[in-house]
Amino acid sequence: MGPVDKQPGEQRQFGHSVSSYLNIFKHLKVSKVIRLNEPKYEESVLTRNGIEHEEMYFNDGSVPPDEVA
């Protein structure tokens, strides 16, 4: 599971917020994150911290279309 930001009014949160990944990404010298499914976190947290962000959305469990592959 990728980053999941808690939404207003939610009692429980599954996964970790995108900001909790920052130290790990920096330690591993991650320079780009590619999101493959629906947005569950704010990408600006990454871009403000020098990590590029791309969208290559396709349905979970499916084969990506040619323009994504």
C-alpha cells in the first residue's frame, strides 16, 4: 500500500501519510514517485521536498494501457 493521507472526518487511517515516507525516500535517494492508482495523498508534499511526481493511472489488477506502459 502506498501513502494514504487521513481525510477530514475519518476515524481510522490505514497506511501511512505521504509525509511519513519523506525521510525514507531521502535516505534511499528516491528522486521520483509514480502514482499508479487513484489519489490518496497530496503529491505537493513530495514536490515541495524535491521529489518529482508523475501520474500513470490504470485500474488496479489490470494491464496498463499502451500510453502508460
